[in-house]
Amino acid sequence: MAQAAADHVAGLDRPVSALYSSPLERAQESAEPFSERFDLVPEIDVRVIEPTNVFEGTQMRRSLMNPLNWWHLRQPATPSWGEPYASVAERMRGIMDEAWDAVDGGDVVMVSHQAPIWITHLRVAGLPLRHDPRTRRCALSSVTSFERVGDVWREVAYATPAPTDGAVDVGAV
């Protein structure tokens, strides 16, 4: 699936000047086809990592059935169970701005995760950051493209270059 995403980006026939990846193993594995295709060494950056939350490593359904965990759900707009959505949006904006300014032409590929990509989409679109995680448009190894015009970011495209039937989560681009 990551190879299909790299092939999709290569098919856009645009130069790629930089590659960033989350430090999580599955994201680094997803960055490998981009690294090979564009002859780039991925820069590992913690700013594109999945947000922290108290449910990490648990089975969500089981965790939600435990009344002791209900306290963590008290403020879904923040969210109270982990890193605030606004914090995710700001760190993603920070690395996007830095990468945009650092390259002298060409695109930048960032291999990240569903939540940071979706929250960035919401921020760029001017939509509320509060959302139901089950409704995110961000398939495995999907490609969400942004560009900056002046100081304003806008979403250019969204693509799902690989079929996701029976897929195993190895990161999103």
C-alpha cells in the first residue's frame, strides 16, 4: 500500500525535495518506498507522530465499558483523553511551514498518521477540530496534499491509491 502511495506521488510528475516521517515504526516502513523512489533519506520528526492518549495500547471497546475510564471522556471537544486537537494542529502547521520554507522548489512528503492528517485537514478547511474519529476521511496509505499560498494553507487533493480491503495499518501519508 505504501508503494502504491509512492507510485501515485511519482505519477504526479512533480519533484519531491524532502521526506519526513513519524518516529513510529509503521510510518518509517511506509516512508521506505518514498525514500527509494525519490532517493531521499527521511527526516524523522516527532511533530508528525500520532497524538498521545490514555487509551494507547488498550482495546477501545473494553476500555469504554469500564466506568473508571469515563472520566477521560468528559470533554470530547478538547479531547480530555489525550493531546488537545489544537496542539496537534499547531505542531503540524509548524512542521509544514518549516518544511515549505526549507525546500528550494519541489514537494515535501510527510508520512504521518490518521489523526494528525485529519486534524490538519480540519484546521486548513476552517472547520471545528472536534470530530468523531470514526468519521475521519483518511484511509491507510492515503495521500492528502496541501499547498501554501502566501501564509495560507489549503488542501489540494485527497487520493487513495491502494485498495484497503483486508489491509493492515502501516501508516498514512
